[in-house]
Amino acid sequence: MWRNFFSTRHPHQRAIRYATLSFVVTRLHGGLGNQFFQYAAGRALALRYGAALKLDIGIFVEYTLRRYELDKYPIQATIATEEELSAFAHEPQKGRVGRLIDTISGRSRPTRYREPKCFDPALFGLSLPIHLTGYWQSERYFQHISETIRRELTPVAPLDADNERALTDILRSSSIAVHVRRGDYLKSAVHGTLPVGYYRRAMDYMASRVSKPVFYVFSDEPSWVHENLHHPAPLVQMNINGPERGFRDIQLMSACQYHILANSSFSWWGAWMNTSSEKIVIAPKPWYLRKQIETPDLFPEGWIAIPTYDLYDN
């Protein structure tokens, strides 16, 4: 009887086999900045348990607006196989059979965990194996391993000549990275695009505190920047990297001394990767167009949130 129960053809054997494996799977979705957050939270959890980290990239098969982008980095993770993901494909068996499986395996059954609102310390009390789904947009998940995350999210390949020249200019000046994201945000009812008034206030704030500032503007819509962003201080549009090379833009942003963020995880990471204790980071508040979405754990300590809108904005 028991030999038949645990034969290779029995549906419960797979659950037992995977319940004994030590790994964390983090589901990647969204652009590069979101993938950074998802990797960092998964990496922190995997290190806590001494477990392997696996990446679930299945969404990019059909979701062609975005693509897997962590292949440029020395990350400590592997792509999850279909067999590994199948451990989480079904709800665990309940009742006497389920308890029997737990007893024999000696481990907890697979855990599928979806992020609730804001930072959730319960993440670090889950049982292996674990499958994570969420954005995890708070450094509180990985602040204790910040040096590891920065090292593993620094591109492996050396800079090309154009980016090398840009980096040299950035390092020689009182550089301020400005991120303007429009593109897909133009039709987003959740994020929305930031008004020009936000950037004017942020640039004036920086100019009042930084000697001889130079604004390096990274944007997916250079024409809007050319028509709308003006300042007495020099303004340099950073157009050397297209959408396929966004990882270089984050790298150049992180080399700037100061930062003006869009409501985007892309520029969040550009600022966070900057390790200078003297940096000034300005971020928009509210972060989302849909103001009821709360983000109490989004900004690290010391970042300055200024109003996204005021009475004079269009």
C-alpha cells in the first residue's frame, strides 16, 4: 500500500520531494527597477535561510512590454525550472493526508506569499520553500545586506567609450541626476506623469544648496525635456543609451552626487546605489497619481519628499 502511495506516479510525491528542498523563488515582473527590488528582497530572504535563490521569469514569455534584465549583473541566483516551479502549482493537500506528508517529509509545505501593503516583516518568518510575488519597494527588506546588493547590482561589463566619457564629465562636476519618466506613464491611472512644476521646485532647491550645479537629465521623452525643463544652471540631456541599455543609465545616475527622482523605481535605484553620505535626494510626494496608495516605507531615511503638485501646476 505505502509503496504504491509514494510511487512516482502518485501526485503527492512531488509535494514531498519539493518540501524538503531549500530554495526561495522570487517572481520577476515590471522593468529593471522593479526587478532590482524583487531580486534584493529574495536575496535577503535566501541569505537568511542559507537557501538558494531562484528567479521566476515566466511572465516575460507573454508580457512583451518588459523583458528580463538582470543578465547584465553578477547576481547570485539561477532561473527557476518548470519542475521547481511546479512545487507551488497547487494548493497543499489538507486533512489527514496533508499532515501525513508533513510528518514524513519533516518540512513545511511549499509557501506562496503575496506582498501585502507596505513593508511586511512577516516575510522573514515564512517556511521554505517559498515563492514570492510582489514589488517589495522598501530598503527595509535588504538594508542589512546593502553592500552585497550594491555589488551584485553593478554591471559586469566595462563601460563603452560614450558612457566612459559621460562618467568622466559627471565625476568632474557637481552633478545632479534628474529623471523624467513619461512613456507608459502617460496612460497610467496609477502612476501618472509628474508636472513640470515639480521639477522646477526640485531644481531650484538643489541650486540653492549646490555650488555650480550641472543637471544631467535622463528621460524616455527628450523632446518634452527640451521644451519644458529650463534652468540658469547647465542642463545636459543624457541620450546615449536607449531602452535596451537602461542598465547603463542607472549606473551613470548612481555616479552623480545628487538626485531628483521621478515617481519611478528606476531613478529610486539610481539614487540608492549612490553610497555618498553627502548626497541629496529629492523625491515626489505623493508617489502615485492615485493618492490613496500609501508608501510609508518607500523612501530611505534622509531623502527629501517635496509636493508633486501645488496650486500653480497645470
